[in-house]
Amino acid sequence: MKIIVRSFFKTLRIVLGPVMLLKEALTQPQGVVRSEAGQQSVDKSCGALALYQYKTCPFCIKVRQEMRRLSLNISKVDAQPEGPARSELTQQGGHAKVPCLKITDEAGNSHWLYDSEKIIAYLRSHFAQVV
């Protein structure tokens, strides 16, 4: 039964994935315009962030759209294929679940934030007011 369910969702991703990516590309929001110094400050802060994601995950798309809306240059890590990125997400974050925002503090400690709504709330609280 588990194989059938996985096969169904894999087929669904293959069929709907390109459509979702096209919709994302066509509906990109206008980004926030900041002063040059403000954007440099935001870019520096974004250096401590990484979004672990799957390209066609609807919740990941939602987070990426918010990143565009807020003009955030956060690195994106594709955690879908088996490999080092997925291993890091599982071992350090605790779950192979996306979207996940890796937040690294100045001391080098990482905090892993799961759930698209929580990630969006975090991004808005930290970057929406920077002008």
C-alpha cells in the first residue's frame, strides 16, 4: 500500500510540477525597494539564512514568493534528492520536512525553523521594516 501511495504522489509531482513552476514564474510579486544601505544590511543578515526546499512543493513556493516580496537574497538548498543537503536537514534539523529555514547565529549555532507560516512570520518580523 505504501508503494502505491508513494507512486501516486511521485506521478502527481511529475505531472503538476512544471505547471506549478510556470505559475510561480508568471506570478512573481514586486519586491520591496530599499535604500542601497538598507538592502546591503538585509543581504548581510540573509547570509546567515538558508531555505531547505523542494522545487515543486507548494509550501516552498509560498515561502519563495514571500522572499521575493521582501527582496531577500536567501540561499536555497534543494533537499529533495538523496545527498548531503537532505542528510544535513535530517541529522541537524531533525526532520526530512520542507520548507525549513536554517538560521545560523553569530556564534555559529543553527536553529531550524519548519512550517511555511512560521517561516513567513519570521521573515516579515525581521525584514519587513528594513528600509
